[in-house]
Amino acid sequence: MSIVLQDLVKHFGANSVVDHVSLEIHDGELLVLLGPSGSGKSTILRIIAGLIPADSGRVWLHGRDVTDLPPQQRNTGFVFQNYSLFRHMTVADNIEFGLAARKVPKAQRAAKREELLALVGLGGLGGRYPRQLSGGQQQRVAVARALAFEPSVLLLDEPFGALDVKIRGQLRAALKDIQRKVKITTILVTHDQDEAFELADRIGVINRGKLLEVGPPAALYRSPQHEFVATFLGGANLLAGAVEGGRVNLGAMQLSDAVSYTTVDPEGRLEVLFRPEDLMLATSADELTIPVLGQGVVEEVLFLGTLQRLRLRLQPLPGTWRLPAEFGETGVPIQVTRIPRSDGHLDFQVGQQVWVGINNFHILPRIPIRVLVGTDESANLDTLLNYTVLLARATSGPVSFVAVADDTADAEGLVTHARETLEPQLSGVNFQARVGRFVDEVLGQVNEGGYDLLVVGEPRKPTSRSEGTLRELIRRTRFPTLVVKDEPSAIRRILFCTAGGEPGKRDIIFGGRIARRAGAATTLLYVDPTPGAAARPEPPWIASHLEEGALTLLNQGIQAEVKRRQGVVVEEILKEMREGEYDLLVVGKHLEGRTTRVGTDLTLALLQRSTCPILVVTGELSRFG
Amino acid sequence: MYSAKGFLPKLLIGIVLAYLGVLIFLPIAAIVQGAFSKGIDALLEAFSDPTLWQAFVLSIELAIAAVIVNAIFGTIVAWVLVRQNFFGKGFFNALIDLPFVVSPVITGYMIILLFGRQGWLAPFVNAANVKIAFDVPGMLLVTVFVSLPFVVREVMPVLREIGTEPEQAAHTLGASGWRTFWRVTLPGIRWGLLYGISLTLARALGEFGGVLVAGGAVSGKTETATLFIYRAIEERQNIAAYGVALILAVISFVVLIGMEVLRKRTDLEVGS
């Protein structure tokens, strides 16, 4: 192994810029770290070079543990996006700098320098100054300088970002050529997917500090394992599906016969990926010899030379929806690319009815947690937004934000504020402003959009109206709802409060998903509400429920323990929270009509008195009546 | 830059030229005229006064010393202020400009307060057997202080503009901190540094009130060229005064040309 990264972590303030990244890079390989801006890929590169220290984790270069070594001793060549040539030195002196630092004699330096100038195609230009060269030429000098002292590793940080498209193409080819000739292990960081495809032996996709997937370009394109990778590497159509009895179902449609698909998700949910080129269009269903997806209308046709790109909107497919869900969408939008004439049709027109067939598909086994953040004017927006960033980094799933107010201007204002805070820190957030009643709008969105988690904020100044809104929301929600309180810190310890069988199994699994992604430890707490001194043996099903719950979590690699307390439920929960320093409280929602000692306002009482955020999950009635 | 067309821009240029002319050229013309007003022999006789040359030598010594001290410490201060972060950084940054707002006379007086016979630091001064107040060391302290901000303020923006990346590049190429400083950072800031040094030199040469108070203006001992001119005027030795003023003006002119050349070099390199 040429380069080994082990569990690298780097924080800037409260943000995890590099979140437990581990990676092995082979000898002589050109690995591309691909990801959007702010994903942490440049930071990883600088940690490898020794320019930034990691908070934890180790770096090995060719079998040497270089984690504690300064950059001078790591023997890595680094090429910056802005070239960073020494302006006061000639090209020749720039290239020779690394050799001079190693006290290589003059004659040898000169020979090596000429060799490198020839290698990068700048022969004879040694006497020039950087300011006399074009951008592309300067970057070639930077590469030559980085290679001059024969380092063991070459690191490039978005090296072509500052150049025109045409020059970029030339330099990419040149770099690939040079890398092959010199056979040096190389890591290149970029956000350009085309560049990654062209250069990489393998691509590592990074988002929000996490390394999502690593693999050869073709493998990542055809069979990604992660939704973000699927959508980042090119056009993608993703539909929500489920596996049942060994078959993959897209709503009412079955994709295959009795092939075994297993997913980690116990509900059997998965995502089905169709690349735009995997779909075929026809004017009638009979023309298609392949499985039919559905019928729709052409909304846009783009001419791209040999290809045509079409945007279609299919009629709603029962039981399935497009991922990530967009607001106010009717039907299913689909992207198709085709070569005109190859299917017998020259062109499709806008407004034309078409039938879509599936030529090929790929199953993605994991479904990320899709988060909807809702706010009205009464909530403490900044606290809510800060927690959203924290949560998004833990879930690495799509985030949508909806602001509800009494009139459009106010709602837009909230959206603007949210945009300012969120956009620099998270990419791909969906924003919408809505007018109406908060609870109606927000719950409507959650129902329509296939969200997994609703996040709302606590009112800044609790008034009877805002309290009432929160009550109503909790009462009516049928989805996990997280109420953000106070200042968010991290998600490190999660407390599941069971009082009589809730949260149910599904909810422990859901909370477990968050726990796993956030790397948090969990505790299952059972509070025996009977105040009697006599230690009454707890009902056997409680014990098995707790044990099963803990086991489910442990099977998913989450630290879990079980605790028992006795007393007034709310007080005991609050006591446990304080003593255990928990960051997140998970409680079951008490449905109305239940008659237990606990009472229907347990959830609301906890909401009022808890100091940390509360996730309210809808409880299964399980063994209770 | 568009060429001035029409009456109003031309009038504006005319006013500016007249203003500069009156403020700068007239006095210089007056100095030249005054120096030669009684003929070149009178001038040469005035130059035969040994205290005149002693005053020059002292001025130049103080100026060079101030340049050396401020070049070194100014660069270090600039580097710390740009590259490091620490509590109270903003405050220290503002303090650098203190010499601009404090009258040099007060600075000179502070030297007396600190190092004079009844000064705060008198015991240390006596123990070290050095005379600071009313002697050249005190004048040096004043000169260093009044010319302090120039190197710092000229180097800081250049350091900022260069950024840390060239230094980082040098580190990845195997250069130690020292080598990086000598071969990369210092050459990178050299024009800004030289410009700051020329400003320091000019300011140090022109210092008057502070070195007067701190030194006592004893001719032959603690009298700089500027102080000599003052004494010469008081003693109605006008030719001598004009003569020294003329030499100082010539030196200033040379420094000015140097500054202009350096400024152009800085712009040229920064613009690459």
C-alpha cells in the first residue's frame, strides 16, 4: 500500500470538516478525490501533505507513519490551484528549489531541471519569470517543481480550476501522460466530475467530510452504493422502491423476478437508479420490448450534438416517488438522453406523449435520512439552522427547508436568512417559502415528500399561541419530529426513553440510523412508573423489548446500554438526562386516548422542561391495548 | 486614465500644479538661492565648521541605526501580525500607529522621564553605567520610535497579498523554516521592505523635536543636522543653515527617486 489514511478527523470549530476518513491508495495509482466545494477534500490532501494537522487519525506514506512529521520530511510533491510559484525566481530556480533544499550539487540540479522542463513540455523556457508565462504554462512549472526531487507521492489540489476550459483539457491529458511515465502515486482533488472520469484509476467521492465510496469510474457510475454518489456522477433518475419476497417493487410495478436483493434497511426500502441513457422512449407502449416504466409528457428537449437530452414528466406512479423529493411536484420528473434515429424516431417534441421503458437499472442498498426543516416566525431560527447543519453532517442525506408565514414577504425573508446561513455550509439544500398555517403546511410537505425526519425549532418566546402550535404539531405528526432546543453542541449520546413499550421497535431502528451516522452512543431507559417501594418484577415483555432494542442497535454497530429507573416518569427522565449528559432525547409520542398513569402530556412536559433537543417518534401500540 | 478634455479638468490640473509648485518648488528654489546668495566662497567657509560635519555624521548614524532596527523588528512584527492570531492582536496592531499620533517632543520627554537622573529606570541606567537621557542612546530610541510604523505598514499588505501558499509550497519542497524565510518570504516582500526602509530613512533624517528634547542639542555631541540648522538660524549663520538644508534636500531628493523606483517595482511584481 502506497498511502494509507486511517480514521482521519479534523474539526474547524464545531464542524467536522473531515469525518473519520479511511482510505488506501495503491502504488502508482492516480486517485481522484471528488466532491462539491466545502466537502473537505482539500483538507484531506493538506493533512496528507502535512500542511494541516489532523485532530486524530494517522497517515502512512510507503509504510512510514508520517502523521507527526512536518511537510519537509514527508517527501510529497504538492501542486496548488493558484500555482504558488516563487515570483521572484526564474522557472529554472523554481524547479530546482526542492533539489537545492536537499543540497544537490549544481550540475545535477541543472540536468534534472532540463529533464523536467522537457517532461512538462516547457523546454528552453527555464530563463523566464512566472509573470512572463501563461496560466497553463505556470501550472506546468508547478508540476515540474513538485516532481523535481522525485517525491514518493504527488498531490494536486484542484490544479486546473483557475484555467480556461481548453487549457484544462490539454493539461489533463499532459498530466495523465506524465503520471504514467513517472509512475508516481498521485492524488488529485477536484469538483469536476468529467475531470475525475478522465484522469482517475479510482475515484473517492466525498461529501460533508465523509468518504462515501471509492472505486473505478465505471463502477461508481454504473453501480453506486450511495445516493449522493449516484447523483453527483452524472444525470440520475432515482425512484424509491422496496424489496418484497425477493422482488424489487417500484410501487405497483415489479422490476424483476425472484432475484435476491438484501438491504440493510429492515423495512426493505431501497432506491432504484436509472441513468438517462438507460431509458428508451416510444410513442406507444407496444413499441417497447423492455419493461415499461410509465407514460408521460415531454417538457424540454435539449440538443447536445450527437445526443438529445429530454426532460419528461411521467404520470404519478403509485407507491413510488422520485428521490430526492421536490416541493409541490406532481408526477415523476425523468431525465432521458438518447441518440436520435437509433430507436427509429428522429425527434420528440415538447408536449408530446411518450412511453418510457427501462433498459437497465441499478439498486442502491442504502437510503439516507431525508430531513425537512420547518420554521415559522416564532421560532429561534439561528438555533434551528445551527442544529440543521449538525444533523445534516450526521445524516449526509438531503435537506429541505420550508418557511411558513402569514404572508409571502415574511416567508421569503425567513428563507433568505436560512439561505445565508445554510448555503455556505451545506450544499444542495432545497428552500421553499409558504403561506398558511404552520402545522398544515409543514405536515403536508412531510406527507407528500417522503421525508424521514421533521425538524422544528422551539419558540423564542413561548406564547400561548406558539405553545399551541407546537402541541398541535406533536399531536398530529405521524413522522419522527425533532424539536430543537437551546444551543446545539453535537450528537454524541442519545437517550431512548421507554415508558411502557415505547418507543417501539421501528422507532429504535430509526433513532439507531441517526446514532450510527452520527457515531453516537445510545442508552435505552425504562422508567417504572409505580411509586411503590416494593420492587415489583417488571413485566417480561418489557425486558425482552429492551434487550431486543439494545441488540438491534448493537447489530448495527451502535454502542447501546440499558438502564432502569423508578419513579415519576418525567422526573426520572430529566434526572437521567442531567446525569448522563445526553445530547438528544428520543421519546415515544403518547397517543390520545391512552389511559395510563403516565398521562397524555408526558411528551409535552418533557418538551417544556428538557434542555436538549427531543426527537418525538410515533409509538407503535405494540403490546398495549 | 483618460486625457483631460475641456476646460474644467485643465483648470483642476492647473490648480494642483500651482499648489505643488508653491509648496515644494518655491522652498527648494529658496534654499538653493539662499545657499549661494553670498557666493560659493562663503558657502565653503561655512562648511569648514567641524560641528557641521559632526551633526551630519550623527544624523546619518542615527538614521542608519533606526533603519537596521526597524527593518529587522518591523519585518518580524509584520509577520506576526499577519500570520498569527492572538488575544489583543487588534490592539497591538493599532499601537503600531502610535508614533503617528504622538508628538515627537512628548516622545523625547518620555525618554527623559524614564532614563533621566530621577527617571523610573534610573537605577538600572546607573548600574549599567550608560547614559541614555541627554545622550545619543536616548536620541536613538526616539528616532527608532518615530520611524517605527513604516516598515511594518509597508510589509504587512505585501505579506497578506502573497499569502501563505508559497511558504507552504516551500515546506512541501523540503525547505526548512529558515530557508523558506530567506529564499521565499524575504524576497517576496523585498520591494515593500525597501520602500518601508526608505520611508524610515527619510523620517529619521528629518527628526527634530524628539531628538532635541532627548539629547539636549549639545553641539558636537548631541546635535543632529536638523538641530544644527535650527542653531545656525538662531545664531544668524544663514549661509550655514541654507547649506545644510541644501544637502538634506539633495539626500531627500535621492531617497524620493529611489522610493519611486521601488514603488514601481513593487507594483510590477505584484501585478504578475
